[in-house]
Amino acid sequence: MKKISYLILFLFLLSCGSNNTFIASKILNGNTIVLNNGITVSLLNVSNNESNIKILEHYLNGSILLFDENNVEITQFSSDNISAIIYNSDGDCINELLAGVSKIAVKDSPIINDNTDEEKTIVSFEHENGILKIPVIINGVELYFIFDTGASLITISNREASFLYKNGKLLEKDLIGRSQFVDANGDISEGTIINLSSVKIGNRELQNVQACVIEGQNAPLLFGQSALQKFGKVSIDYAKNEISFE
């Protein structure tokens, strides 16, 4: 019903030559576009995800309408950078589509979920001395972590933390505090709790995930519960060497 009403509204506005409609002239990333008037628009409640770009390219054709978080139409701009809910000329809410798209093919239209559940993410793992290791991108840097359901937090060593800090990937504001940790052998270690602004595994990006920096250059990298608990289901397929995150 909402889609039909917005489509009618669009046709009315276009026929009257309204200035309320805009054109997306450029897609900056997975949740930000630039309008034909130079205004930068970030999509409300949509995280920046590379897979979103294809969806934006598919749906941001023709005129669009902008609404604020209170569903009030935006017709004037008080800033060059705004956040908005975007509707296209078919009445599709782009913000909702980005939350519900499960697949996009080369020649076909995107397949839309009936709910807002995240897409299943499948990651290949490697066996190394009886443990499973998976690739994870931490604040833009790819590292290999031990998949460890027994670890309460993501864990990295001083070496990785120093590298992230020196390259501007970890900031002083990300340091939370100190704590003690008990490992699988019962040994107690001192560590620093930090905030990771981005943890990307497969096509899923988690934001603001707590991690621990364990003192010592050779501390293992553990992918623990501070990240795993953000998924509803995690399963291992040993036959295919794959871990599924849902």
C-alpha cells in the first residue's frame, strides 16, 4: 500500500514539475550517494557494505524522494551532508531494500527477503595443527584468526595492535581499559580491552566489537564470542571446510 501511494505521489510531482525530486549522480559507497545538486546523502540505518553498491546501482535510476527519520519529506537542505530515507520512482524504499536483499544476479533483479534477516555468510577455513583458521578483516586489515568458541572476546597480540595503531587503524579513543583473562590452560594474562570499529567476515561487517590485546608478541589471534554472539547461528561443515554464519 505504501509503495502504491508513493508511486502515485511521484507521478503527481513529476507531472507538476516539482523541485522536490532529485537525481542520484554518484554512488560514493554502500550507504552514501551524491545528488545532482552536490548534496551528499547517507542512507539512514544502513551500514556501509560493498555489496550494497550493486543494489544502489540497480534501484537508483530516475528521480528520488528524500524523507527524514520522522518521515517528513526533505525539500530544503541546511547542510551539504545529510542523512535520509530514500524512495525511488517506483515507490521502493531503498533503505529497506538494502536491509532485505539476499542475492543479486548479473542479469536478474535482486531477490528480496520477506524479512530483514541478514544473508548467510560462508567462509572457508584452513586446518593448522588441529585448529581452524579463518580470514577476518579488522579495521581494513586482513588477518587470520583461530576460530575459538571458548574465547570470550576477539584476541590479538601486541604486534597486531601496534601495526593497527601505527597505520591509523586503531586510535586512542578505541582504548577502553585493562582486564585479566584466563586461558584454556588456566593461566592468567593481563590485557587491554579495545573497540574495533569494523570486523568484516565474508560479506558481513560487524561494527564496534570489543577485543582484547594480550601482552606478548606471540599471543594467538582468536575469533571469539564478542563477534560470534552477533550471529544467530554458526555451523561448521568439515566436509567442505566451511563455516556458515547466519
